[in-house]
Amino acid sequence: MVLLENVLSIQPRESSSKGKTREEMIDEIAEFIQQRTPPVYDCEEVFRQYPTLYSESMNTVLIQECIRYNGLLAEMKISIIQLKKALKGFIVMSEDLESIANSLYSNQVPQSWEKVSFVSLKPLSSWIEDVNNRINFINEWIEKGTPNFYWISGFFFPQAFITGVMQNYARKFTIAVDQIIFDYILLDQMTIQDIKEKPENGCYCYGLFFEGA
């Protein structure tokens, strides 16, 4: 990873006389990302729809996810607007904006975005698609209600989701949550299209995968 980053850092910063300039290419990438970046969530409205309930910890998980994604979406929106202004000469191209420009040109996720982002090793183009898929998952949850199954790898902080599932079970059966452990059943004969309702206890999840196996 470090080797590839070093190779990208020494690639030419100037384009040939033919075609688009580097600044024009960065501006196009910035425009594309700006168009693909969803708006921040109205957390007060989401909280109104999904208030804190003793019997449903998933409402709290949803609010926490919206707050975390808002931090990322706001950073992306603000920095892209500032970068486009800097490219046009309306404001000074600061060191931070120059770093973002270099990252966009090299198809890398800017460090300022990584600091407020979910963990990912994807290049920028795939990462943008991943962000939108994750937001679509949250949006569908908000619009259609608590889902019958969850995309566990789409959570910003999946640990909170796991805790929420355990809390629901503990409160339903009046058991101390620290006495509960997770048990997993692989439903290899079932797809998400087969799931029409929530399980009586626990939850259905998809999106688990192995790395390096």
C-alpha cells in the first residue's frame, strides 16, 4: 500500500499540451463527486420518526448511523465546494485543498475524508459508489421502517448494531445483556429475496465476507 502511494505521489503533475489540463480534470472529478454526494440527514426529523424506545434499540442505532454519516457527507460537501472555488481562483489553494486535489487526481480517498469515514481500502471511484450504496441502505430504512434484514457491512459502526441486537433480546427476555453471547446460523439455502418478515428473535444479516482466505 505504501509503495503504491509513493508511486502515485511522484507521477507527473502536468498534462501534455493536448487534451484537458490537470486542473480541468480535477474540476470534472470534483463536479462528479459533488453530484453524487447525498445531502446530510435531518437528524431531528429522523429522531421524530424513530424515537428512543426501550423495546427497539435499532432506532438508536439508526440515529447514530445518521450522525456519523453526516460528519462524512458534510466534510465532503464543504471541501469539494472550496476546492472548486480554489481551482477557479476565487480563493487561495491551501495545503489541505491541494492535498485533496492530488488525491482526486490519483483516484485516492482524501485523508481529510478518511478521518471521518468508515474503514475502507477502496480507491476513490469504488469508495464513492460504496458511500452511495450505504446511504441508500439507510434511506430505505428511514422510508420503509426497520428492515427485515440488515446489510451488516454497510454500517458505519457495526459494533453498535450488534450491541443493539443483543439489547433487544436482553430486554425482551429480561436477561442482563452482559450474559448474552452471539450465536450464528448460516442460511446457505436462503437469499434475501426469500425473507418476507423479521425473525422472532435476533436478526437476519447479509454482507459478511472473508478476507485473505
